[in-house]
Amino acid sequence: MDKKFFICDVCNKTFSRKDDFTRHFRIHTNEKPFSCNICSREFSLKSNLNTHFLTHTNQKLYSCDVCNKQFSRKYGLNKHFRTHTNEKPYSCDVCSKEFSQKSDLDRHYNLHTNEKLYSCDVCKKRFSRKYGLHIHFRTHTKEKPYSCDVCNKQFSLLIGLNRHYRAHTNEKPYTCDICNKQFSLKYCLNKHFLTHTNEKPYSCDICNKQFSRKYGLNRHFRTHANEKP
């Protein structure tokens, strides 16, 4: 008996199982039949709803055998574990550079192609990654889905919330490997590091004077523009 195949009439992708075909077709229809009963957020896949639900329960079922860090998703644990093994299973077929995360490879690959497939419907700005478009769109909607559970301040990006939270915990995860000074933000560590290297990456276009910080260059530039700070 011949095996039955299901063919997507939008992109011609072929599936041997009807449920796989049904899940795939929601990519084209944007159908999201699974809804969170706490925040009403909708999902196209039940597995995504289940994963999302853990953000409400704060349940973390997966634990790292090396450092005991816990994760709500097995995928997060697997990704984290590569920080211990230094495994880099994803390789660029253009320059052979290797990456531990596929998302890093995808982001790197755009440096070669400079392709920007995703366009904002509001301002037409284009992005190489769908995630970048999704994050950018919040500048139009003013959506801030991440909230600090200490002071209730809201953020549009999770990384913004994580950075802010250190103001409450006084956590300083970034350490200078020269003088051991610690910082809560990687940006502050990078800025501090220039005091050791005396590197001045910012240069005035008019007089070529160099500065270690962009702020210093901007302040200096007002001397040419005859501006008062």
C-alpha cells in the first residue's frame, strides 16, 4: 500500500503525518488555538503553551549536573550545558566559525548575506531576524511584558529586566580579569577595561582627537559646534 503524503499548498513542504502537516500549516494561517488560562496569550502549538505556563508557576524541572542551575525547559538545560563542555556543534559554511548555539550561528550568518527578510509594517524598518522585528515592534506598541516583582517597574526586554534586577540584589556577575573589580553590567566592565588598555576607539571627525568613551567624544564635539552642555 502506498504511503500517503500531505503537501502544503503554500510552500510545497511534504509531510507523512497529518498532525505534523496541521501544525506546520498554522505558520501560514497564524492560527493559535491554544490559549493560556492565566494571561490569555495564544500559541500555535500546545508544547509552546506548556512551556509558557512554567513562566507563571516558576517551576524548573531540569537541573544541571555540574553547577545545579535549574531550568524550566530541557532545551535551556542543553544549551546551558555547552558552557561547561565548550561544545560548538554549529558551524558556518562560509567561514567555518563554530558556535555553541544555533541562534548565534544564524545571527552570524547574516554578516555574510546582509539579508533582511523581515519588515516592520509601521515604519518599514527591516531586520535580518524575526526576533529582531518582534522586539522592535514594541517601540510602536509600547508593550512592556516584563515586570520587576520587587518594584513593579516594567520593561520591553527580558535583558532589561535582568539588568534592572541587579539594582535590588547588588549582583555583579562581570569581573575585570586585571584588577578583579566587579560590575553589574557588561557594558560597564567593557568601559572600565579601557582604563587598563588606554584604548581610545572614538575619534573626532574634525580634529582627530581620540576618546575612550563615546560620551567624552560627544561632549568634546560641542566645542566645535559652540554648544553649551
